[in-house]
Amino acid sequence: MLRLLNIEYHKLRYSKSSKVLIATYFILITFIALIASIEFKFGGVQFRVADQGIFNFPYIWHFNSYIAAILKLFLAIVIVSMVSNEYSNRTIKQNLIDGLSKKEFIFSKFLTVVSFAFFSTIFLFVVSLILGLSFSDYTEFSIIFSDLEYLLAYFIKLTGFFAFCMFLGILVKRSAFALGFLFVWWILESIARGVMEYKLFRDSNIAENIAQFFPLESMSLLVKEPFSRLNIIQSAATQLGSEFSKDYGVYWYQLLIVMAWIAIFVYLSYFLLKKRDL
Amino acid sequence: MNTILRLNNLTKKFGPVTAVKDLSFSIEKGNVYGILGPNGSGKSTTLGIVLNVVNKTSGDFQWFDGTQSTHEALKKVGAIIERPNFYPYMTAAQNLKLVCKIKNVSPDKIDEKLDLVGLLDRKDSKFRTFSLGMKQRLAIGSALLNDPEILILDEPTNGLDPQGIHQIREIITRIAADGTTILLASHLLDEVEKVCTHVVIIRKGEKLYSGPVDQMNASFGFFELKAANEEKLLALLHAHPAFGKVIQKGEIITAFLEEPLEPEALNTYLFEKGLTLSQLVKRKESLEEQFLLLTNEMSV
């Protein structure tokens, strides 16, 4: 396993574009901290975002994993190109001739995917911890380390998304087309969902129940949007006479759905590679 | 004998096209093999199958004694097929280091092999800056990193300029002299003739011949003769039981043997009959002539 990771690391470390994208990704995560400095005047009242409780424990785990997940596209580009470049440089052929098995090839890519997700999670944990300790109103130990399931959800979500990217890279073999396909897939999912929601199953939650099994939808459900959970939004809504009653939790069956997709994507990648003549 | 590779009834179909048909042969240790065949005859497909990048349709193959999986066996093989494939953004040395990691061998030999293929002074240049000849030489160096039991080269001189071809041939000859088993696929006959001891000839995916180069044809060679009295010479040749076909082309008379005959014996025979020759040469068919003979025979 270490040998496979070492091989992938060797391939990535000399690639300038991969290094730049990975660095950008991690730097941008730290830029979440910059939100704290957003200040503006609102009808004569000084308004500081950091004071609105977004960096309060344990809410910060939810908020940061949601925001950081948006940046996953940077790593997605790295993953798609590290897979499809093996096709365009025809190095996959040489790798196999040199004695890497097809199983090992897929496994080495998947290990890289998992380690990207893992290091993102660790990094996010550290950044959030520092941010929280400097801005949170509550710093009791038990509060700091509650709601950590958002980080687990974040990890699974990234792994799932990257596994999808890896599969697309192998399926399409060209990085630009693979990313395009990802976008098309996202549109298709939205259309399918829309059709079900507004045409087929009006006034019931069947559409939602089906859509939660879609790959991208299931990943996005893992960490739901955190904004409507903020006090300020909640109170504004109450004043307007409406009430948000949304479930922000992370559920085991949602994790399970995404994990099933991960297994499917890895298996399909292997299946494709095995069947293909290079 | 030590068998390195054995193919049994290997078949590969691409849709309706049969690229390799029921192919069987084996590669023994220490020999230099040439796979000969015109373009599109299934040479590269055959190599692709045994190298784990093309899936076979039926039949099987066995590396070494057959106890290892193909990808484990390939760690003891050095192979390049078609064009050299490396990571363009890495230097020569970095690319070779990666190959070492895949093959699970120590990177100590990188400099030695780069030196062998004459690229030591360019070891820190990026692969993408290399010329085709340099890329091909790097590929050979890379294939040699594990001191392989067998070196497989598919059209190693394709697309190279005369100097490049010469350099690659020199390297191959040097490697062959070290006793490494080599399997060389090519459509260039003189290339195979220069280095190979054994040949496998395939056409349209079918094996026409496999065995030592000099036993390819049951031919005894031919004489090229010249004499002042051509008519008498022709008559004498037709009367001699050892000769079959006799062809006259300009001043030279070519007489093909149907049984062994030494030049001395022929000279004595003609002299005794009162004919003196101005030229007497005994030759064997070149690989090219044999190859054409064989492919024509089979197509009739």
C-alpha cells in the first residue's frame, strides 16, 4: 500500500500544475478565516460577520465543512487530470508493462483520493479549531468537540466526489471532457429531480426520497447548507412570520448511500480498465 | 532449456477482425528472437497480450514456469512497445526512478543504464525536451533497469533518422552480447537478420514459421556462374542431377540446388567436361528472399 502511495506521490510531486492547484486549495481553506474580517455598516449599525456566531462551537464544524467543500473543485481538477493524463501520455500502458497490475493501478489512484480527502479533513479540523478558539463565545471542552460528525460527513463527501472524478477520468480519458461530463451530470441530476418534483410526484416527498440516491445529490445532502441555521436568519424569519424547521443532521443512511457510490465508482473504474485494450 | 515465455493457441479478435489467430510459440533463454511480419500482421497485438495491456480472446500464455501472475512476472521483463511513454514533466532520472518504484528494484542502476544508452549528460533534462531518438534510448535504458531476463522491443527504430537507427542497433547488439534474451518485433528484415538467431514469422495473425534463422527454408543455396561458353554451361547444368531451376540473367547464370553440392565438386565436374568458369559464387538466400519465398508459398 505504501509502495502504491509512493508511486502516486512521485507522479504528482514533479507536476507543476498539480502542485499549484493543491497549494491554492489549502490556502483558500485558510482564507475562511478572512470571513471574520468582513465588516460593513447597516443603517448606522456596525456589523461584523464574526460576531454573528458563525465561528461559535459547535456550529463552526458545520459552517466550515460546508464552505470548504465548495473548494473541492480544485482537487477535483487535480484528480481528473492525474487519471486522464495517464491515458493521454500513454503512461498507463507503460505502468502496466513495467509490472503494475490493473488492480494496483486503480488502487493507487483510489488511495490518493482517500488521502486527499483525509488531509483536507485534518486541515479543516485544525483551521476550524484555531478560528473557533479565537472567535467562539463558548470554549468549553465538551462543546468544542461536539457535532464532529460534520467532519466525518465532510470526509466521506470528499472521498465520494473524488472517486466520482477518478471514475470519470478513466471513463472519458480526457481531463477537459471529464470535467465537462461532471457538469453535464450535475445538470442531468437537477433536471431529473425537477421533473420528478414538479411533474411526476407533486405534493409528496417521493421525489426527494428518490433523489437522495443520486450520486451528487447524496453527497451534497451529507453537509446541508448552514446559513438558515444562524441566529440572525432564524430571528429574521420569525419576524416575517415564517419558521424554518429544517433537519441539519448527518444520518448514517446518508453516509451509507455515499459509501455505496464510492464502492460502485471504484469497481466500475476497475471494470472499465480491465475490459479495455490499451 | 529454460523457457521464458510460452504461447498456446493465442487468439485475439477486434470485433469481426482476427488480429492474432491460434498463435503458439515459445521463447527460450539466451536466444535473440525476431518477430517478423508486415505492418498490421498482429506483432504488436501479440506483444500487448503477453504484456498485460491487451485482453486475449482465447488461448493462454505463460511467463517463466507459470507460477507467477503476469504482473509479477513483468517485473522481471523489460519491454517497450510502440512509442516511448514517459511523464513529460519529469526529468529522465525522475522517470527512471518511478520505473524503479513500480518494478520494486533499487534506483542504484539509473546512472549506469543512462550511461549505457548515452544519456547520462541529459539525466536532469525534462523528458519533453528529448528528441525521438533520445526518447527511444531512454525507453531502452528504462527497460534495462531491472536487468531483465528478457528484453522486448517493438519496432525500436521506427521513425528514427539513420543515426538514431544506428545508435539503437549498436545498443541492441551490445545487450545481446551480454547474453540477455531479446525479443525484437520488426518489419525491417535486415534489422532482424543482423541481430537475431531465431525468428517467428507471422502474417495476418497466423504463424508461418518459428525456429532458427538458418533453418527457415529447406534450401541448399544457389550458384552464380559465368563462362565464355554459355550454351555449354547451361547444358551441363541441366544434365547435373543436383540442380533444379536455372535462370540466365544477363551474363550471370543462376542455378538453384536441390541437394547439397560443394563449389569444389561443381568446379571439378565442369572442368572435367572441358568448361572453364570465369566466375563461381555459392550463396544462400538472404532473409528477405527467404521471407518473401515463405510468404508467397503460403499464400498460394
